[in-house]
Amino acid sequence: MSIYRQFWLAIVGLTILAFAGSFVVSLYTARNYIEQQLYMKNVDNAASLALVLSQLPDKDPVMVELMISSQFDTGHYQEIVLSDPSHKVMIERHYTGDTTGAPAWFVRMFPIKAAAGTALVQDGWKQFGSIKLVSHSRFAYQELWRGIQHLAAWFLLAGALAGLLGTVILRFVFKPLNRVVEQAEAIQDRRFISVEEPRTPELRSVVVAMNAMVSRLKAIFAVEAARLDELRRQINHDSLTDLPNREFFMTQLREQLTAEEAATEGSLALIRISHLDQINSSLGHQLTDRLIQDVASVLKAFADEHGDGFPARLNGADFILLTSGDHDPHALASALQQALESGLVPKWSQVEELFHIGVTGYKHGEELRDELAGVDKALAVAETKGVNAVHVLSAELSKTDHRSAESWRHELSEAIHDGRIRLERYPVLAASDQPMHQESAARMQLDPMGPWLTAGDFMPMALRLRLSSAVDMDVVQIALDHLDQGVQEIAVNLSADTIADWRFNDELIALLNRNPDKSKRLWIEVPEYGAFRNFDAFRSFCYHLAPLGCKLGIEHFGHHFGEIARLAELGLDYLKIDSNYIRGIDGNAGNQEFLSGLCRVAHNVGLLVIAEGVISEAELNSLMELGFDGATGQEITRRLQT
């Protein structure tokens, strides 16, 4: 029962109790007063009538009866009786109409019994008789009943006013409590908000305690996230330069060569500090470390400038840079050489020979060892060319496509218009060995008779030409069609630029509102880099889609773990961990500790944790022991097919 209902019941009960008390007290008081007044009236009127009759000279019976009748006919008397000295009735008058003037139950419960008035009638010195007079009580009942009605009306009005006023006051008082409830519900949705402190001292203490708890929770998650982020960096980054280490880079390169959504081609650049051992002997350990850090700083700045670069330190003297997309290796080699010369030569003029660079291109699907062998060969050639030299392994590199931008725009637009988009589905298995959902990967056929391209083949150009929103809208519609065809739950991934498009958001919300049942079976995920690059847009996207029932998540997660506290405010449902951290997890104790901590923090804020790219049973078993809620990859597909 709500507190408002309880309050109204209390008001009704108090009103009834107060009315009952006032009713009884006022009624008995008024009745006693009326009985006393009626008795006095009876006595006075009986004496007056006896005096008038006593003054009649001959006591003519007709005159006596006329006098009594005239008095009775005034309508104020219920009974007048004249008796002789022997108590024999001589004349009597009785009123036979309604004598109550109020409801019968009221008269029965509260009878008015006023004593009759009596007086002697004289005939000279002799007693002529006695007169008995009783006044009507119906007027008393009428006034008494009218007073009770007025009293009841006043109590009803006062009770209603008290209830309404109390309701208004309760609503005002409960506003801080309602905000505290919203705060608690927000905590359940993994959002941490503070509430303004009310003026009421009792409520202020509750709000202060809740705000303090929210602050402590945010601090705990922030500290734990920072600790795990630091652990991640220690495991996967070089301690001197803070660049990714060899093991982490190899995992990244392997994913670029094998992942479905990876770009179809790219470039590798291997940078070596020349004669590092001699530099260390001549300059000393401290200056050598500074030189290594300067090389790392130049590579970081170069990668940031190019947007898709991924630098790493392989060992003491060797650095490597991975770039994906349709880049010219020659242009990359020239730009990288210029950046290193401008960033290092002026500061390290005492070192005659600073670096050599080897560059080669790669294509999706090629073997890792072949790519590493190629870039190593390019570096070997560069080392024979002289000081600070660079070499590109091959003079010409074949490209996967020579389409111009306008050609891309035309073919992409036609493919979208003709509906030449489809989804390849891959299973996601829960830790309980039950299917969680199906992950979908977009495919597009640019030529009606041509091959179906992966997202890595066509999405970069779709993003550049601002066609990604149309592609993603078709993908969502196809996913809803799959749900119509018996698929239990399906996941689609949207690009970072798409979620920042307000027109797309409006169309998506309208589409999901038209399909409320299917929306609850739809999983929508955004790549980690896109979510953090457009964080405000991603926050708005999550807040608008969460009420529709679809599940929201981030894929390829793991590079911004230090900012997981920001995700706790968005009400996300799951994280898909980048396969870079999954590969070989059964033999990587450092990453096992990191991923175990990641699962604990994610579970504390209500997030499911799903592994990407699981390729072996050993990896899957290790992940389940670390606390993962689900997994996808070749091993999952193989397990469900057998």
C-alpha cells in the first residue's frame, strides 16, 4: 500500500474519530440543555395557564375548555391535561402528528425526556383542579439534528482539506526521496549520479549518505580500472618507451592478416637504431635510453598524424610500424624517413648513423612469417645503402582495386539501392554452452555478377564518402528480417560515424519502435575506438536506445580500459574483448591476470564479457576459468557444428 493511501486512510480515520467524539460530547451536552430548558418552559407555561384559569369568575366549563384549546392550538404543546382534585381528567388535549422532527434512529438513540410542568387551578379559596403541560420536543429534535448535520459537513470539509494539504506537503517532502530512488535505479543501470541535498534535516542525511556511497563507488571503480589499465600496460607495453611490446604487436599484426573485418592491405615499416651497442658504449646507458625514447616519441607522433598507425618496440634496437588501408609504401617510407631525420638528427648530431628503415606492403590473408621476412629483408637492404637510409622491398605493389572515388560512390550507391547487402552469421556461445546470440558480418556485392566483399573491403570508402549510415540502416533492417525468420537473437555492429548522425538515430529509433518485440532480441555494438572518439554522440545514442529494450555493447574492447568508469554511466550490457588479448591466453599468465581483473570490474557494473576470435579449445577453457560470459570465433563455430 502506498504511503499516500496510508496517509489518506489515517486522515479518514482521524476525521471519523474526531467527529465521533465531537458528536457524542456535543449531542449529550445539547440534549441536557434542551431538556432543562423544556422543563422550565413547561413549568412556566403551566403556571401561567393555571393563573389565567384561576382568575375566571365562575369557572364556566365552556370558557375553561376554550382557554385550554386556544393555548394548545398555538402548536407548541404536545399535551395539556386539566384534572379535578380527585385526579379525574376534566379536559385534555394531545398532539397526534409527528413529534420527532428527526430520523427515527436518531430519536431512538438520543431521546429527549423533559419533565412535564404542573400547576394548581384555584376557585377562590378552593382548589378547582391541576393543570399538566408538556411542550413539543420536535423543534428540539429538528435543531439538534440540524446541528449534527452542520458538524458532520464541517468535519468532512476539514478532513478533505487536511488530506489535500497533506498530500501536497508529502509530495514536496518526498521529492528528495524520489530523487534518491532515481539515484538507486541509476546505480542498477550502472550510472552514478549525485542528488541535490534537500533542506529537510532528516532527508538531507539520507541524500548525503547516498551521494557519499555513489562517490565511493565511482572512486572504487576508477581506482580498480586504473590499476588494471596499468597492469595491461605493464603486460603489453615496453617499460622504457610505453610502446606496445613485441608479443602484443605480433597479435595485432596476426589479426590484421586474418580477421574478417580487417583492411585488405597495408604497410609494415621496420626501424632499427644503427649500432646501438656502440652508441651505448660511447654515450652511456642514460643517454642511450633517451635516444630510444626520442625514437619512440617520433613514431608515436607519426602514427597519430596518420591516424591508423600502430607503432611498437620489438627489442632493444628495433621498432616497427603497422599501417592499414590503401597506402603507398613508398610514400610511407619517405614520410617516415623525413620525420625521423627532423626529429632526431638535430638533437643527436654527435651520432653519425642513427637509423635504417625497411618497408614492405602486405595483403589480407598472407602468412605472418612471410611478412616479417619481407620487412626484415627490406631493412637488410637499407643497411647496405648508407647513413639513415630507407628501402621499400618491391618497386611496385599490386592494389586490390583501382576504382576512383566517384566510381566507388556510384557502385556503393547502386549496391545500397539494389539491396546487394547480406549478413554472414557466426555463433556466440555462453559459458553455459548455450547459444547467446549470432554475430553478423556485413557483405556487399558491388558488381551484380561479382564477388561478395567483406566490410574491410568496402566500409572504409563508405565512411569516406559518407554512405556508412545508409549501409548500417540496411544492416539493421536485414538483421530484423533474420529475427522474423527464426533467429533467436542477433548482433549488428555500427560504425563510429553512423552513431554521430542524428538523422540515422531518428530513423533507427522509429524503426525499432515499429518492431518492439524484435528490438528486445537485437544486440547493437560499436567499435571501441569509435565509441571513445565520439563519446558524447555514443552517450546520446545509448540513452535513446536503452528504453527500447535492445542490448548495447562495445566490440574490440581493451585499448581504453582505463576509461571503463566512463562506460559505467551509459547503461551498457556487454563488452567484446579484442582478440589481441585472447590469442594464446592459455599460456600468457600476464594477460590472464589482466583479463580476470577486467571481468571482475565489468561484472561489478553489470556488464557481460565476451571473448572475440577464440581459435582453440585451450583458449576457450582458460577464458571460462577467468570469468568470461561468452565467446565467439573459429572454435565456437567448430564446436557447434560437431
